[in-house]
Amino acid sequence: MELQSLKERLISSEIKDGNSSVQNRSESADLNSLLLTVANSFLYIGNFYMLGVAAKEYSSALQMPESFSGTLAGVNWTSSVLCAFLYSFWSNYQYKIPTAFCAFICAVGNLMYFLAYDLASPFWLFLGRIMIGVGGSRVINRRYISVYVPVNERTSWNAYYAAGRVLGVAFGTFAAAELYNVNSSFLGLTINGMNSCAFVMGITWLLYFILTVFFFTEPEIIKIEKESAINLQFPTLIESLPLIIVLFGFFFPKSAQEILFISLPIITDDYWGWHIDKAGEFLALISLISSPVHIFVAYTSKHIQDRDFIIISQVMCVLGCLFMVDFGGYSEWQYMIGAFILNLGSNMIDGVSTSLISKVIPKSIAHGIWNAGFLVTIVGQLGRAIGGGFVGVTGLGEDKSNENSMHITLTLLCAMSLASTMVGYKSLHHK
């Protein structure tokens, strides 16, 4: 009877926390598994931006327009969004196997992307990015943190997860810039600045797959009830309002960040003749400089509310986009300052939005597929997918007026996010 009572208290406690249909018996996550979760964020985002830096040249080498690089980014995130439903359902029952599966798929996708050059095949280039998107396990990562990390530590671990992402961006863009001058071969296959990153990341994902198999500990799972897992009952609009506000405020900054990283090599080349390695090094620099913001968030999360961090980050996004608008007399410094401020703001909003969503999500949809980790992942990746697609249809590199119109549009959209958060500010309070 005593054991049964303990089990009931644990389940009740987790339901009140509102996170998942699968719960842990213990009070905290396994440290090795958490470190692998943060490492996954680092590798996946690093992989994406390693390929993104030279995507313009790779597209041109395969007789595709430069804007095809935006399409590649878009399909990467779109396939990731579509698979998020599957992984969210899978994580009702397991964490280790889907994480290992995703790592293996990423290795396969990078191999396809690498081989596209010798095959002279835009289709393999396209398919490789789709497979890398399919290998995105962010919904599993975020759910693991939301479920197995106590509420009082959740903002900190979400900040560490976001920091892994920022360091991944810095590493990916810097590595791409350094690997751009590679000119070698392996088993008769060409390795150059356009496909060398995929070769390196393919090997890295295989190593991560092995580490996951041996060191990721599957948490002990308790199934609550079938109805909760399927989530047939949805909350009212009033109950969902805080969640909608946070998700809406998160969407456009992530789109703006994606557009920045895809468009920067094109815009800086058009305006100031930057070479690809200079663009990559600049992206790495602003990402590296932005990374301490997550340490700041982690250490001050017990004193500053998540909603206040969100307001600050959205103000930064608006200012950053505004700086990048060409009002006449456009200079490199103006664009660089704007890019840094936008990147800083869009990075800060990542961890705190994830944490706040896990706290304000209605209990009736907090279990099963529609959990906090799933929602923040799908909205963030959908925002990135739309950002990549937006670059693909704007015709960047053809007319500078297109680039300026894009920055004006981004400013307005980020301002809408800020306005919605300010209007709903009082409702974004976790009791």
C-alpha cells in the first residue's frame, strides 16, 4: 500500500507539472543523457549551418540558382517539422532508440549530400537535406528536459540546450569557412569546400550514434492513461491564450534568425564583395559572442521571470532588423551591428520560451503528442522552414531592393511578436 501510494503521488506531481504522458519515477534526469541531449543540439544545428555557408556555391556548381540555397534550408526544416509528430508519439514510450535512430539518419543524409557533387545531382543534394531534417531529434531532446528536469532547474537546462545550439552555429559556420579551401579526394571521391562539411559530419554522427547506444540511459517510464496520450480533449481558447502568445512571439524571431544566416553570404557579397570564408567567420563570431547570454539566463532565471527575458529578446530582434534596413548610405558596420543584435535576441528567446511553454501549457494537452517539447520544436522549426522558403522566393542576389524589402518585412513581423507579448504579458505568469 505504501509503494502504491508513493507511485500515485509521483504521477500526480508530474501531471500537475503538465509535461507528458510518460513520466519518470526519479526526480531528475540522468546526467550523461542530459549531456548527450545538449550535444545533440550542438551537432544538429552545427551540421545545418556548416552546410548552409557554402550552399550558395554548391547550388551554383550543380547548375542551380543561388536562391536554391534557401530552398535547401526550407526542406531541411520542413521535413523535420513533419517528422516531429512521429517522434513526439515515439517518445511516449522510448527516448534512447529514437535518439539513436535520428543520429543514424543524419549520418545517411550527410553522405547523400556529400555524394551529390560527384554525381552532379541536385536531387541528391535536395534529398540529403531532407534526410538530415528527418534526423532532427529536437522534439525528443526538449521533451526529455521538460519531463525529467525539475521545474526549478528547467530554465537553466533549457538555457544550456539553447547554448549548445548557439555554439553549434558558431562551430558550424567557422568550420565551414575553414573547410572551404579543402581540395582533396577519398576513395576516388572529390572532397572540396562545398561537400567536405557533409563528409566530416557524416563521420561525427556515426560517433554520436555509438555514444548514444552505450551511454544514454532510457528513463523509467510510467504510462498514465491512453486517453491522455491521444489528447482527445483540447482546452478552451482562454486556457490556451498564454501558450498561443508565447508560441506566436517565438515564431517570427526564429524565422528572422534563419533568414539572417541564409541571406548573409548573399547580401554581404552583393554589397561589399565578401568572400564565403569571411561571411562564415563573421557568422561564427556573432554566434560565439552571443553564447554567454545563455549562461546569464541560466544564472539569473531564479530572479528574472521568463516573460521579462522574452520581452527583452523581442526588442533586440526588432532593433536588429531595423539596423539592417538600407535607409541610404548603407555601411558594413550598420549591417554587422544589426546582424549581431538580431542574433543575440533570437538566441535569448530560445531557451526562455521553451521553459515558459512547459509552465503555462494547459494540463489537458500537456500529455502525449501535444507536449511542451513538441510544440516549441514544431513552431521553431516551422518558423525556420518558412524563413528558408522566404529566402528562396525573394530572389536575393538579383536586385538589392529585394534585400531591403526583406529586412523591412522582418522588422514589422518581429514588432508584431513584441506587441502580442506586451498585450498578453499579465497572462504569462507561472504560479
